[in-house]
Amino acid sequence: MIAAPLSVAAMSPAPYALELSDVERKPDIDWQYKVIDGVLYRRLYNYSTKTPLTDWEIVP
């Protein structure tokens, strides 16, 4: 086995490459729960924008 010299050069990022902050992300949507007088309620909540998406409903 013979080792040959290897040259390496760094390149700047391509001008069309997206910054990480430019990439759209999927919203973080999940259920929020609370108990009132022993009854469990839930609503869909967008944790990315901190806004409720539905009204409170009794969990079936």
C-alpha cells in the first residue's frame, strides 16, 4: 500500500444555500389538558405561537 499526498481546500458556502433560520419548520401542535371539578378537558394548542387552536372540550 502506497500513501499519496492529498491536498484539501476549504470552500465558502454556495450563495444559494439556505441559512438554518430561513428554513420553515413544522408548527409544534399538541393537546393541552386541565381538570375542572374532577372533569378532564383538552384543547389543541400551538406551542410555536403560544395560541389555542380549539375551545376546551371534555375528553371522551
